[in-house]
Amino acid sequence: MKAIRNFGSRRYSIIFISLSMLALFSMSLSCENAGSSKLPELETESITGVTSTSAISGGKIKLDGGSDIISKGVCWGIEAGPTIKDFHTEDGSGNGDFISTMTNLNPDTEYRVRAYAVNQEGIGYGDEKVLKTQSEIQGAQIIADHSVVDKYDDIPQYYIDQVKKMWLSYAGESHTNAIRTGMVLLKNLNPVYSVSQIASGTPEPYTTSNLRVNEATWGSYRSGPTGWVHFYGEQDWYTSSGAISQTKASLDYCATNGPALAAFGFGWCYDPDYMTSAAISDYLRATQEYVDHCATRGYPTRVFFTTGPVDDYSGLYGYNNHLRWKQIRDYVALDASRILFDYADILCWSNSGVQTTQTHNTYTYPAIVPENYVPTTYGHISDVGSIRLAKAMWWMLARIAGWNGQT
């Protein structure tokens, strides 16, 4: 009996060891399989281009989970945690980042938005963003001129926070310095309007803590197709087919490689060679091409039209330039979807609401207000003028972010 008990003990020990080894092997195999395929990991893009019925978002694929992405897009709903069972876009396959356009939204409605990606393991979701569509009774066309300077402090906190997610590139030469200067001066007066600005190097990465402003483009017609450039003249924006192709390539680069560019405009210089009616027509044609280029590709970039300098202008030269800026205003007014930053008009009005004018023969036209010009600091204008530009820019960017302009 003892021998049998000993034999049985050994037998049970062998069976127990075998079962234990099998369990460990199974666990190891299970862990190995789990490690080879996981759900995708991704980040939801910031929401831009908000209207009463549409908006733009997208996603950045961080990890594909070990297998190819077979479907991707964004999903949205009024409840937290939207899934593909809710409204969603389908933006192809592949492991690259993507842009999504949400349509058929309800006006004046708050949505929750998440990017999604599908691989053989299942569906991964990005972080959740909040989208508030515009009201149907929204403000007029986005025209940032002297009339909006005092309205910058009407911007609701929600839209101030949306602007802080943006990158603004106001590409140009010396006059564009006034935009960056004014943004920093306004921040110093009121930290609510937080901003970071650079004049060289790589644009700052995405952040939610401050607006990023510079004059950067990826390459230029004059300096070459690659590398970050902080000097962009008329020859780079509109005077040749090569310049237009390179500017489009810069927009493509920002949309594909980041950082995502929210707003893009051109800063004029003094040069009288570019102040003819024909030259302005070339500018309008090129800028409209950039607007259409971004819209048809679903880029989150809003390209805006601009007027230019009014400092050191007088006589016939000043009057002719007034006509050129009017030519731009008249073009923008033809389509309510166009956006204008009216640099010239902003500087021809004082903080007390008085316009300055000059006269040539029998013609009277707007002229820069002396306090907006002297003492000159950066960008050929004064700190007072720079701050006026900054206030109007905040208003315009808030409108681009979806604010309807109402308090």
C-alpha cells in the first residue's frame, strides 16, 4: 500500500507539473499574441473652420497597433464618447495622418468629436474634442477693419481658448513685424490674450496655452523649396507661376507634416512696382488659388486677403495706393466666404474713432493716423498702431474659429 501511495504521489506530481507547464506555455503564447496586434492609438486634431453646419478635424496616428489601418475618420455626437455607431466620416485607409470634414451639423449645437482608426484587432479612438457650431443668425462676412478693433474684448472665453490652439503665419517682409509686435504688446497688457512669436527657425509645435504667430513658410520661390523661411515678398506670393506653385507646396507641407496651419495671409511692402491695378489683380488671382487649394483638399488652413501699408504715403502715390486697397476690398465683397484683414483701414483710424485723411487735387483719401505711426518701433509703425492690428487680428481669428461675432 505504501508503494502504491508513493507511486500515486509521484504520478500526481508529474501530472500537476505537466499541467502547470502547459498553463505557463498557454499564458506565454497568449501574451505573445496580444503583443503582436493591438488597437490603434491616435490623437484627434484640433477643430477648425467651424460654420453653422460644418467643421474640420482629423487625426494623427501615433501607433498602428502592429497591423495596417483599414479605415479611419472622425465620429461625433451630442453625448460624450462618440463611436462609429454615431455620425462619422470615412477618410480612407493607411497609417498616415488625415483631415476630416464634418457636414450636416446642426447650428448652435455642441458636439463631442473623436478620431477613430480600425485595424485587424478592432477600433481605436483618439481624445475627445468639443465642437460648438455657429448660430444661423451669425455675424456678417469676416472683415477685420477699424470697426472691430474695440470688439476684441467681446470674444467669449471659449473662442479665446480656440484661438490659443492656432498657428497664424502672416508671411511678408518688414511690415509684418508689426503683427508679431502688437500681439506681444497686447499680451503684456492682458495675459488673457496669450501668444508666442518667433522670427526665425522652426514654428512652435501645437499647444493649447497660447496663439502662435510668425511669418514662416516651408521654402519660398526665391530661397528654395525646403527649409523654414521667414522672409516672403511679392515675388514669392503672386508674381509668377513658380511662386504660386511653391506657396501651394508650402501649404501641402504644413498640412501633411505639421504643425497644422490655421490662418495664412500676406504682408505687403512699400514697393510701388507692385501697386498697379494689374499687380493687384495677380495678387487676387493667386490668393484665391490658395483659398481654393486648401478648401478642395480639406486642409484646416484659412487663407485670408489683406490690404497693405499706408505709412509714408502722400499725393498721387498715396491716392493710387488707396485705389489698390479698394480694389482688394471690392473683390472680397463679391463672395461672403472670403476673409479680409484690412491692415490699411485699421491704421487710418484713431483709438478715439477719428479717421485721418489726405487730399490730392480734388481727391480725399484715408491716411495713417499720426499716433499709429510715430514714434515708429517695429514694422514701420508705432506700438499704438501695432496693438490696434493685434486686437483686430484676435477678433478675426475668433471668427475663423467659429465665433459668430455676437456677444
